[in-house]
Amino acid sequence: MTNRNSKRVCPAELSGSLDNSFRRFFQNPTKILCPYIQKGMTVLDLGCGPGFFTIEIAKMVGSEGKVIAADLQEGMLNKVKNKIIGTGLENRIELHKCEETKIAVSQKVDFVLCFWMVHEVPDQNSLFSELKSILKPEGKIYIIEPKFHVTKKSFYEMINLIRKTGLDIIECPKVFYSRTVILKNNR
């Protein structure tokens, strides 16, 4: 999804800062995602990191659903793999390593979560086009970006890029210290 040598991508070695009880208090995955994820859905957790959201999503989609935990870094995917061993969630979570410049997921999804990662992608136009191509009709994308990395101006520029792909903005929920938008496929 981005240049592996980019210093903007959070390295797997620092993933502890992405998955801890302090963060869970302010950014509870269940509270953030519960209104949008239902049993039986196929969900893409893009830039899944160490699985902070992945595991909760797997619980929400139930045994009939599926989570594609996608990341550019093998180290992050290994952290997710180690977390789910023996949890009963192994069959619901598919680990997927993205290519350098694309997600490369072929199956259609109901919902995509992009939590604090879009700002790390150099070619956002290609990202949004690819996301639209794998999104089911009426599918949704939830983009959440950190206020300390993404200015209001750059967030709105990103939204304008998204609009060009034919996705409609349906909501901008509040998430601690973040800028958010939920988009719906209009085809």
C-alpha cells in the first residue's frame, strides 16, 4: 500500500503503542464499530496492525462472517496470527499481506475499516478506486484518521478524492482525537 522504506508507516516493532488498555478506553473497537458491522458480513480491516480491531470485528461477524486482516508488514500479520491461536477465531480471520502499491484482495466485502492508515498511502486515488472495486453494492468504508497527523484541510482534500470515485458520504461519527467519514457504495 505504500513504500516499505517510508518512515510514515508505523513499524511492527512499535505495535505495542497501537494495542493497549489505555487506547481501548478511548477507542473501544466495539463501541466504534457495533452500529456498522453485523453477523455474516465480510469485513476488510485494512492496515490491521497488531489486530486491535480485527479480533473484535471477528466476534461481531460471528461464525458465518469473515475478517480479512490486511497489512503491508508481515510482522504485523504475525502479531495477529499469534493473538488468535487457540481463541476459536482462527476460521473467521484471514491474514492477507498487501502488495507494495495495492491491496490485492480479490473477494468482495461488505465493510472496510481504514483506521489511522490512509495518510500513510502515497497514492490515495488508487487506494480509493481499488476499495470501490472490492466493495459490494451498498457496502461501506469507514475511514478514521488521526488529528495529530491529518489536518482538517488535508482530510477534506481526501474526501474530495473519494467523491470522485462515486462513493457517497453518509456519516461522520465522533471518534476520540480523530477525523472520520463513512462512505457508501452508490452502485
